[in-house]
Amino acid sequence: MLVYSAVADNSTPPDYELADRIALTRPSEVKAISHPLRTTILGLLHERAASVSELAVALGRPKSTVAYHVKVLTESGLVQVVRTRRVRAIEERFYGRTARMFYVGVEQSAEGGDMPRDFNDFEVAARESSDAYRDGKLWGFIRHARISEAEASEFWERMAKLVAEFDQLPRTGETVYGFAVGVYPTDQPTLSGSDE
């Protein structure tokens, strides 16, 4: 299971009503968040609802491009119109996320088939962190432990709480920091038996 963008405290942003958690169990839902621009849009909507025009300005992208990606997210049930306002003769829509946390339950695919191969949080983290690595501003570590699947699942739940804590930090700084965490099986060698 992968966790995407968690927040647990209802008193924190965003400025509209939304569910705490939604499981993404269909390949189409996962594919919707596999595009870097769409993950950025979801991140911006984590702070407050926004119109396509506001998102386009924040992203420095054409309004038509942003509108397309917002449409994909809306059709996938990840964002929705949370309010509207009249601007001259046009009704302006403000979009918000449908949940504070989206988590990917790969094993629960209801549509059948595999989840998209292009959704990989660590590929995104690698792309985003390359400049920080070059500039000596990347903090990270990797560890291996021979544990049971139940222990890995329990550890992951504790990491999800840490992700929620990170997501609850006030958005007052000038720099947006990324935070990547994962637990995964490997083919690392192990010693068999006991040395006793």
C-alpha cells in the first residue's frame, strides 16, 4: 500500500469540507495521480480551494493545460467543485480535494489489471530531489531489516502517522520540502539458521 498526501487534523487546511481518507483501488484513480502536474495541483489544493485561473498562475502553466488536468482529477473523484462565485456573467468554480489523505491499495484493484507502472513515489522524489542532492541539501537514509509481513505493516502504520505529522506543519515557510518514506520487500541476502 502506498500513501499519498496525508493530513489527519480537521482543524488544519484546507478551507472546505472533505473526507479524512479515501482508498484508491482502481487503476484509473492511481493513473490520475501519476502525472507530476496533477500531484502538484493536489498539493496546492491541500492549502485551500482554488479556481483553474489561480492554479494556472501558481503553476506558471496555460489555463487550458491546468483545466485539462483538473478535469482528469475531477472525473477520477479526487477533486470536486467546493464552491462557486459569479464574476461578471461567468460562474467561477473553486476546486478542492475530496480527501485529506489518498492511499493506494494496490492489492484491492476493483477494475482488474495492474496498477500503472508510472506511479512511483520514489521516482517522483528522485526527480524532485536531484537539485537538493547536488546542492548538499538532501537528508535521507536507507535501512534493511529481516521482519515479518505483519511487522512491516505495523511499522508502515507508524510511518503513515509521521507523514500525517509532516503534512500538518504550518505552511509558513518560503521553501516547499518533500518527504518520502516507504517500506518494501527486497532481495537482500540473509544468513540462514542460528549461530548459537
